[in-house]
Amino acid sequence: MKSVCSIKESEVTKNQRRQFLQKSASAATAFWGGLALVGCGGGGSDGSGGFNGASLLPASGNGNGAGAGETPVPGSAEAPESGNSLPVSVNNSTAENLPQPVGQGVKNDIPSPSETSPIVQSFVPTAEAPGGSIVITGAKFDSTAIVSFGGVRATQISVDSATQISVTVPALAVTGPVTVETAGGTGRSVAPFAVLSAPAPAAGYRLAWHDEFDGTSLNTSNWRAHTATRYDAVRTADAVDVSNSILTITTYTDPSTGKHHTAFLDTNISSGCKFTFGYIEARMRFVNRSGQWSAFWLQSNRHRAATPPNPAAGVEIDIIEHRAFDDTQSDARNHHSSAVHWNGYGADRLFLESGVRSLPAGESFSDWHTAGLLWTPGKYQFFLDGVQFWEATDGISQSDEFIRLTTEVKDKGRAGEIPPGGYGPRGADTNAVTQVDWVRVWQLPPAP
């Protein structure tokens, strides 16, 4: 396996996107459709949200439907805001995937902004792979609209209304501004749209599901926030924030009760992501404290003890676990580990562990890192920043698994002792914080 970091959008691009989200007049509702999200996250492929198959990708075709909606049916379009205007499908096939540099192409003279020019206010998601769908929100859109991604024209668009366009990202799209041209002028996005490419471990795979954490709150079509107490903390959605395209889980202590609070998220809901085989990756950073730890992992509803043990039915896969201190109270802030657990959690449980791994000298988990898992029918391969550090060939699940992003608190446990004063009130410098930039699932395309 190549020791190569996967190709990602630049930090400049990401920061520009965050600034753009802050400045938008309103956040668009996330509408998932087409290739990237069929059967997961945005609802089932039939719009019901109930997907339990092995693959999240369409069984056939390129999945480039231009429909939009919170739980779209491929090929459909979101209903217009007003009953007086119908969606208008626009076919720009004569210019399919052709860059349009300044001074060339079908339209050489780009009019300056005017009272008639379209306005590109926002788009959701802010990052997508070619073949996926996005929804553009703005004003002064009409049937003459031409949409381009970094100068590359889209050929499948639906003008849903004067304020909304649904569009499929063209095959040769490049990262750059989203441009809408009409007879009345040209409008460009302030922030660039990021075109996603498969990371090195997933070469040849296609994006099947992702959450970029756009918007201002947790997408409850993708994630469930657990409640009730686990170990020494109350799990609550109040410990979750989404802003500037970042998910933040905060561990804090309520000064009025002395109780610790944190968050435990997963996609184990009807409209959430469950998948079998593929490459999953998250971009994360940790500022953990003594007595608590954070993890990015997979779990199966079929994981249980059996005679003989049957990991094919489902297992727990810990892609990355991080803690600030270990059970001996030794510093572990720049360490990480992975594991596979099967056959339940009783006396007959079975597991494999990677052992404690360390970051290269000079690096810190308070900075951003990617953690990934390549899961095939015969092997697990674990990656940090695109470099494989462990693999396992036992305990291989052949069943659908869902995603978990969790922080847990336990005094005198695997992460040491809870500080005498706890973690401080929410917002204090003593809070423990886990942040997630995005989570993405890539899968092999179906056989023709």
C-alpha cells in the first residue's frame, strides 16, 4: 500500500468555505441525491430512508440524477417554492464538461453584476464528487441558467424556482467558484466549491456517502444523538455543535450538579448510513483530558455472541481511539490505537488490537489528521494520514455496519482519573473537545 497522503481540498479552500457559511444570509437545507447518497444519509433509494443493502451505490447507471430534496428519488426534482413556477430542466450537453476560460467558449462577454444578474448565495453540500448532486440557493434564476464549477459546465440541471437550482456535478469539474449565468447576467459564489477525489487507499472507488457538517446544527437525517448516562457522563445533544463546517463534541461538567456531560453519535437510524465493504475516512482532531477518551468506529446491530463465533454477522471496528492519559496516568496525547471486537462483550469475547501507535515527532492530535479504514471481504487495513499502520485478517464482518463518533468518561478507567474539579462548565478552557471536519464513505462501483 502506498504511503501517500490522499488528495484533499486545501486548508485555504476549507477556510474560504467556512467564511462563506458565516456570511450567508441563510443556510440552505441539505438535499442529497444522485450517485453520492443513494440509499444512505438522505434517505433510501426509494425515498423511504430504509436501506440495508451491502452497497450504497446504484446497482446500475451513473446515478447522475438532477433531483434534489431531503430524501430524494433519483431523477426527481425538489418542488418549486411557488405553485406559479415549475422546475425547468436545462440540457447543456453541447458543452458537457468543457472548461470555459476567459475569452473562450460559448459566452465570451461575461456581463458585470447588475440588477438583473443572478445571485449565488449558498450551495449544499459544499463539497461533492463528480456525479453527485448539489442545491444552489440564491435569487434571479430562470430557464436560461447555465451552471459551471470552476469553469466546467454542468449538463444536468433543474431550475426549481427563481431561488433554487438542483445540479449534478460534471465529470471533469474542478474546485472553484460556482457560477450561474442567465440572460440577465452572471453570478458567482464567494466561496469555492470543493470537488472530492478518492483518497489513495480508495483508488478506483466512488463516493457513496458523506457528511461535510454544513449548516448550523447536526443533520438528524444522518445522525442520532444518544441520551442517558454511560459510565460517568450523561450523553446529550447539548454537547454537540455544528458551525463553520465543523462538528464539535464538548465534554464538560455542570457546576450546579457536578455531573459530566458529553456526546455519543451514530448513524444507526433508518435514514442513516449503514454499509458493507469500502473505505471510510474522517478528518479529526482531539483535545482530550484525563478520564475521558474519543473514538471513530463502526458497529453492527448483529454483533453478538454465538457458538461457534461468527464475526461475519457483525463486529465492532475501532478505526481510531484517542485518550490524553492511559490507565497508569501516563501521557498518551500523541498516541492512538485501533481494534476489532467480535462475539459479544462477555467472557467469550474475542478481539484483536493494533497496540499503541505514536504520531511522528513534532506532530500533535490537537492538529487535523485523517483516520481511515479499508474494509474488504478478507481484510481490514487501517490508515492515519493516508499511511497504513495496521491490518487484520481475522474477525472480518460481512454484514452492514453503522458509524459512530463518540466521547466517553470513566473515572480510573482506560483513560486515567477524572480531574478533581471535573471538566469545567461548558465553554471553559478545561473542556475536552473532539472536532470532526467531515466523514466520507467510498465504495467500489457495481459491476456492469
